[in-house]
Amino acid sequence: MPINHLAPPTGQMADNVIGFARALRAAGLPVGPGAVIDALNALQVIEIGHRADVYTTLEAIFVKRHEHALIFAQAFDLFFRAAEDWKHMLDSVPLPDQAKKKPAPASRRVQEALAQPSVSETPQAQEQELRLSVSDKEVLQKKDFAQMSAAEIAQVTRAIAQMRLPQAELRTRRYQPDARGLRLDMRRTLRASLRTGGDIIDIHRLGLIDRPAPIVALLDISGSMSEYTRLFLHFLHAITDARKRVSVFLFGTRLTNVTRALRARDPDEALASCSSTVEDWAGGTRISASLHTFNKLWGRRVLGQGAIVLLISDGLEREADDKLAFEMDRLHRSCRRLIWLNPLLRYGGFEAKAQGIKMMLPHVDEFRPVHNLSSIEGLIAALLSTAPPHHRSAIRPAA
């Protein structure tokens, strides 16, 4: 009998599958009611006493992308290990090799999803929770990342992932067919005239192509930036996911290219890949040497076509000398806009007294704070601007 014609099971098994689907949806997997019905029907045509069969069946229905497989494996292990009523039939057969591996980076997200309370509250309680959530959101907009608890950081991470990043368009030198273009497309015009023997000519035109400006991010991962690094990486992952031309470099005592690692669709997997790639995490700061490496090895590769550079650092260089000013000037001349994001601007009475900051500041186009959600939203708005390169009138602490 086809699966579609089977009556969905009811009782404890159906409750477990529905609860498991809710946990997957809370962990980020796109699981809808149709998939739940398919899972309930599919469980009737397998040997439900075998854990591996149940695992494979539910995975085939609920997992639609490769990056969701690790999350599903952890959620299956945690959920059905805790399900008392299924323990006698799901613990008899071990999980597949994929689920036996060391817990993946998304395990924390899965545990939080499984720990969420059920939604069986009164309308008054839900209304009160809504008011509190709105109030908490307003507080989080202004709260410093360094002062947040683990729960607040999790909320901020989700808010950053939901941000819609701008696509600032830059005019290129390439042309594409455009009915309102100012340049005559002779090739297409003559080709079209062959259809009528040249009697009637349909004029075709060309217009310039607009493409999103490339973004190059240089993130300081030294010890003084440790309280901000992870959230900045979440932001850079969101940028990488929304844009095609994004390059990300991390630097402490050396420069590391993590562009490929951040292209993983799952944010936890991307950040774990970055951690395994970088060797100088939360160490010292050598901004001058890192910028020299970037300018020498990567500048010509990633700074073409009007790139916007985001330099995220507190500027506390331990070897501040003329080399730092030279490398900053070289970087500034190679890009369209250089935006320096400094968490120290969160202090109202901030003054550029450190030697490294004094040498770096004259070579940036914008000097902005980046310590809370409001400052990140301000940066997103600034990325929309297509101001001419090296417009130094914006070199001041942004409000």
C-alpha cells in the first residue's frame, strides 16, 4: 500500500514525532506539517523496533540540505535518548557512524531547542511574554556585547542572523542589454535586421552593469578583542551568506584567511572551522605585520573593483611605529572605502591617545563604534552609501 494512503499513527509515537519535529524547527531546520505527516506514515512501513531504521527514515524526510545532517544527528540522539516511552525500542540498535562522531559545533543550539518549554500558556501569559520580549529587545539594542549574559548573546546572535544586509551597487565598465541604455548595440541590432532583410531595423542598446561592491573584513582576534570576536564573526558570516564577493581575514600576531571557512551555511560549523584554522586566537596584537602581509599577498587579489574594507580592531598595537602608518596608507589607497570599527568608541569620552590609534586614524574614511546591535545596524546603513573613495570628512566618532 502506498505511504500516502496509510492512516497516520496516533498516541505516544505520534506525540514523539511531532515533538521531535518542533525541536528540529527550533534548531533551524525547515520542517513543516507535511514532513511530519510523511514521517508518521513512513514509520509504519519500517521495523520500528530498530533504532537505525528509525534514524535513517526520519533523516530522509526531515533533512533537505547537507549542512542540516549534523544538527539532525544530534537532535535525534538527545531527543530519543530522553524519551522514556521509546527507550525500550530505540536503544537496541546503535546510531549510524555519522551520529557517533564527536558532537558537532551546533550541539549547543540543539540543546537549547530541546530545552524550550511547551507553548501551553494562557493568552495573558503570552501577552506578558510579548511585552517583555519587546522591552528586552530595546535593552539589547544599546547593551554592550561585553556585558551580556550567555542568554543575551544567544538572542543577539539570532538577531544578527536575521538582519537584511544592503547591496550597495557600484557602476562597472561592463555593458549589458538595456532598453534605456545610451550606447548602441551594433551587433544585436544588425543581427536582428537580418530577419527582415534590413528593411526594418529594431534598435538595441547597452547599459552599464551595476554589481554589489566587494567587502573585505579584517578582524582583530587578540586578547583585548576576545569579548567581541565571536559576535563579529556571526555578523561576517551573515554578510558572507548574503553577498557573493566577501573576503574575511583574522589577525592577531599573524594573518589568516578564513573566507572559505565562513562560507559554510551553518553558522556554528563556520565558526568552528575558523577556530581550527587560526593558531593565534586571543593572543597578542601585531597590526602592522598583519597589514603588511595582507597588502603584500592579498591586496591585489581582493581589493579590486571598488572594494569596501572593514577594519575591526581596538587599535592597541604593541609595536606602533612608522611602518603601521605606511601599511595603513597603502591599504587606504588600494580600496574604495576604509571603515574602521572600534569597540573603544563605546566610551563617551574616548580620545585617540594610544600611539597605534594616532597613526591609523588619518588613513581611514569612517571611524565608527561597533559594540552593540545599534552600532551594527548603523554600519549596515553606512554600507548602503556609495560615497566617493577617500572622503575624509567622515573621520570622527559616529553617533
